Amino acid sequence: MSPILTIIIIFIATAFVIFLKKEKHIRQSSLLLALTAGASVFAMSLPVLFQTTAAWSDSVWLMDNFSALMATLVAFVYMSAAIVSFRYIGHEYEENILTLSDLKLYFGLFHIFALCMMITVMANNALLLWMTLEGTTLSSTFLVGLYRKKTSAEAAWKYIIICSTGISLGLLGILLLGYGSSLAGISGSDIFTLTSLAENAHLLSPDIARWAFVFIFVGFGAKLGLVPMHIWLADAHSNAPSPISGLFSGILLNIALYGIIRFRFITDLTLGSNEWTGQLFLFFGFISIIVPAFMMLVQSNYKRMLAYSSVEHMGIITFALALSPIGALAAVIHMIGHTLTKSMLFFGAGEILINYKTTQTEKIKGLMKKAPFTATLFLFGILSIIALPPSVLFVSEYTMFTSAFVLHPFLSLLIFVALSVIAYAMLRSTIGMFFSEGEDVTSLGKREKWNLTHWVMIAQLILVVGLTFFFSSADGLKFIDLISKDIIYISK
């Protein structure tokens, strides 16, 4: 099944946004077509992911186990964000925070943003992968600046300048890799085809492969939010509408990491081992865990707190990728768990913003009384993101540490301390929001009712807990190993 059907559905959704005149019709059509597009991706990815259909590729498209996993995650978060957006953006329109033109801009770019992510993870052509990854930046920049405030405008500019500069460096790496492949005798479009590059990696010059990967790692690492290229991330994630923040932290960061992993595998095949690339992953993963630990201690904005948590978790995944083969298993599990948990938390953050009209933690009191459904689900999300069992992130971090303490005991001890500090900082900020006494609930407006966002959050929470037991089983580990050994590390 070709991705062309998904592309057509999303273009239709975008056309409806442009031509429909009533905001309710725009929201309804966007929701319906987003669910349809997501279902079409599931129809392609799930059979490959669960081994009922063989992996396939051509000169443009690629659907192997890793692509199938990423496409499934993109589709799931896209569908979830569409449901949340139906309520969240509808509320902001009713409150006159957004105009009809703003609403059209939001949903139009929302669909294009999701489409670019889908194509990125299904592209077999490195240039197509690069173009759509850059497309995620261009389409989402205007979503960051949607409210046209000074802070959101600054965040949007910082985001597009840093990420586009980084992606440009990534393009240099891809072109250098293509040059190296042409010197190796690869011809035509195959010089940029990922499967062809992997098959002929042994023919490439090791020096060219190293330099190409450095450009790609640093360039895509800016999009990933690795320290020190992370300076755009907290501003963009905290200023964007909450459903978009969920897409940013939940899946966009993983999309950038996907690109790095694809080119890392080619580089490792060229060099004959993953030792050299592993050093890069080890260093940048380590500092991307340590630095957010300090930043989280001083956060007074709950969306910025969640954003720095995303830097930390990308650091954990990157660090784990340096510990293959066991670390590769942990990294894949963590990618899945973080996608579900962090998008859930940002969706919950949107509900808190609806109820309190602020993102400042000290101004939020009595959340458990005023918004008990949001508070309860958000609390479970916080406990999950700090990897308390039965969170699936506990499984991934435990798996990572079983290898890390053997290979790098001192670094592992520092990481363990940093994760403890982060857990303390997040609990300190959120417990006050939940249980501290503030104004009487009646003075803050009506007590909340169960809504669409809560349905999405509880579905994600069930998956977070359910996957814990699955990935703790022999079948679950076999499922993850099939993904990781094909593309993330070289089987010996």
C-alpha cells in the first residue's frame, strides 16, 4: 500500500480548511480526515510492524520495521492531537483568543506538519527525508507564533533560525555522503537511496562517512534538541498551542532522532563497528541529561518544565544508543514510552491552561478540586514520565542501566543522580499545583466535566501501563529486538 493515499487525504483536509467558512465545519472536517489519514497509515505500518507483511521498499519509499514503528507513532499522536485540537482550538475561538483566520491557519498547518513527519519516516530517498524534515520546521514555525505575542514571535524566530541552520548542516552531510557513494561507483538516484547506501556501505570511504555523519549529527541534533543545540526548544514548546506542543515533544523530536539513526547505521556499516559513532552518542546523551537537571530546578512554567524534560529524555535515548545491543532495546522502548507520555502531559497542560489561563505554576492552586479529571490524569502522567513503575519508561531506563553500570559506572551514577533531581523538581512543581489551598473553587468558575481530551489522555495512560507488561515479556523483547537489530546496531 502506497503512502500516496495518505498524502491525498491530508491534502483534501487542508483544502477543506481553506474553503470552508464556518469554524465548526473546519474543526469537524479536520478531525474526521485526520482520523482517516491516520487509519491509512496504520493500514500500511501495522502489518509490517507485526510481521504479517514483509518489509518493502522502492526508490522513493521505505517501510521496514523501524519505519513502521515510527509511522505508527506519528499517526497515533496526529490522531490524538486532532481530537484534542477539536476541543482546545474550539475553546480558544469561543474565547476570542483566535480569529477564524487564525483557526484556518492552525488546522491547515497542523495537517501539513503531520504529513511532513509521516513522509520523513517513510522516505527511502535521503533528499526527500531532508526536505520533509525541513518542511516540519517551516510549517510549525507559524504554529509557534500563532498567538502573535512578543514571546511567541521571539520563540518562532529562534526556532526557525536554529533548526533551519542545523538542517542545512545536515544537508551538507547528506550531499557529502552522496559524493562518497558516487566515488564508490554507485550511480544514479541510488547515491541518495538509504537502502542502497546501506547495502554498499562497505564501498564508501571511512573518512568521508565520518565527516558526513558529523554534519548530520550536529545538524539533525539541533532539531532533536540535544545540548548545547537545545536553546530553541523550551521557548517553542511553551509558546505553541498545547496540541502542537504535544506533537513537538511527543513525536517531532523522535523524527529528528530517526534521521540520525538511519545515517548512523550506514556510517557504522562503513566503519565496521559502532564504536566511533557510539562516542558521539555517549557524550551528547550524557550532557543532555545533566544540563536539564539544573534547568528544571528553577522552572516556574509548567510547559517549560515539560519541554526541558523532553531534552532530558532525548538525552536518555541518545545515551542508550551508545550501549548497543542492550541499549538499543532500551532506546526503542523509551522512544515509544516518551511519545505516549509526553504528548499526554502536554494535552493535559492545555486543559490546565483552559481552566486557569496561566502557565505559571505558583498561580495554580487547588487543581485537584477545580479540575479533578485533568489533575488525576496529569499526576499519573508525571509519575510515568519520571519512570515510576508501572510506567513503560521504568522498563527502558532499567534496561539501559543494566548495561550502563557495567560499561560506564561513573557516568551512570551521575545520570542516576540527575534523574533523581529531575524527579524531585517535577514533583515539587506539580504537587503544589494539585493540592495547595488557593481561592475557593466556586470563585474560579465551574468544576470541569469529562471531555474529549480526557478520553485521549486515559487511552495513552492505558497504553503506557499496558506496554510495561508487554515489553517485560519474552514476546515483547523479541518484538523490540526485531526493530533494533535491523537498523540501530550491527549484529555480530
